[in-house]
Amino acid sequence: MPCPFLKEGRARYCHAAPVRKLILDGPGVAGGGRCASPDYLKCDLVGKDETRQNRCPHLEEIRVQYCGVSSVTKLVPFSDSQISSCMSNSYRYCDSYLTLARPHASSATASLQYAPNHLWLDVEESGLCHVGLDGFLADVAGSIDGVTFVTLRGTHCPALALTIHGVEWPITFPNPMMIQKVNTRVRSDPTRLAADPYGAGWLFEGWELPGRTRTGLVAGEQAAAWQAEERERLASEIHELQPVACDGGAPVRGVAQLLPRQNLVCVLQHFFSKRDWTVEE
Ligand code: SF4
């Protein structure tokens, strides 16, 4: 599904000019000006021996797409835009979109796949994928003070370190992908990680490696059962470690902020290190 802010229109350009500059046609814009009238013969780019026509033969018109909410209108020819993230569900990770969608945090979609250390993977039909932290990790942390990206580009298992209540914790997505960029905004504003883990807090963007990137992940009902079991397991662990950090039997949001360092490291080790599944696959 394309972004609701994606617009379509017609633009024109001169293919005799050394640089292709697209000009959007629309209300209040003269449709072609001199180029669309016999006056085009006065243009320096037109050969003096060219036959007179009603409009310049070098004037081209094409369909374009552009973002209706960006402060800078960048026109993208329709033929080039098919792989743009504006054309797929990946618009959910675009900052312009998120700025307008706030204050609502994004929710987990049914298409997400999960790794056992509470990272999610979202793969588009085109193979474009995103990785982030799941809501369980966000709830445990309450707030995250910093993030360091260990892998920035190339074919790797996406890896980073989170700083939670003074503890720096490494966390690695178990499968490789071709990373093309990381969300640098979470470096300057790590509060996005726990506040909107499925939207503004995304971490890595890249391309799926067929047969590798999704290996061993769970989705749908299986993921829901696992998440419920993880919440029960956390409740029982916190109940033993720090009973005051529970409210009605369930750990409070941000329980990590209430744990002494040694107990926090235990929780991080038991839930967010590289490990196997705790439910039957
Ligand atoms: S740039 Fe962002 S807000 Fe604009 S159309 Fe694309 S995805 Fe939507």
C-alpha cells in the first residue's frame, strides 16, 4: 500500500538541455510557457534550421510522483518510483510520515516476524526489510539512554548495543541481511526506541537475503503465544528478583529502571541475548 501522502502529477522537461530539470504542471503553473508555443524557436537550445511547429519537439511530458508533505518537492518519474519506500508499506518508517502520524506510536503489524532476542523483521514484497526492537523489550526498558550501531552497511547480522539504566547491552539480529542504512535519528534521540519501537524507533533498513534473512523467525499466532509466554516468564523472574517492581503480578513498564545492576544484567541475559526459542516451533 502506498503512503497516503504520496501524490501523482505530470511534469515536463527539456531533453535538449544539458541537465534534466523536471517542472511540475498544475494549477497556477503555466503549462509549458514558451516551450509549448511557437515561440520556442527563440530558445538558444533550438537549432535555427528546425521546422516551425506549435510546440517545441524537445519538450517532454511524463508522469511523476512526489511527497505532498515534504518541504522540498522532489519529483520522481513514475518509471523510477516503483521501488521507492513511498510506494510500499515501508512509508511507516519515513520521518515525514511519522511526524504527521504522531503523537500515536505505531503498532505491531501482523506481518512482523520475530527473533528470540526480541527483535522484529518486516519484509516487503520487494525484499526491502526493516529491523527493530519489539514492544516487550521496550516495555522492560521503559526508556533507552543510548544506542551504538556496530554494523552500518553491507551483508551482516545487524548488531548494536543499547544503554539501559547504565548497562550497555549488545544485541544482534540472528540472521544476515544486506544493510543499506541505519536509523541515525535514534542516535540523537534514543527515546524513540522505547516510545515507538515499531515506527520511529526502527533500527536497520536493507535487503533480504533469500533463504537466510527469515530463517527460524516466528510470526502470527506462534509469535503471539511466544510473547505471552515471555511475559509470564518475566513476571515470575521479576517476582523473585524484585517483588516491588510488580503491579498486580505483572512487572511495571520500565522495570529495568528499578532493578539493581546485577539483577538487570540477569534479566538482559535471560531475555535479550542470543538464544533459542522457549516455545515449541
Ligand atoms: S516521503 Fe514519506 S511522507 Fe512523503 S510520500 Fe514518501 S513515505 Fe510518504
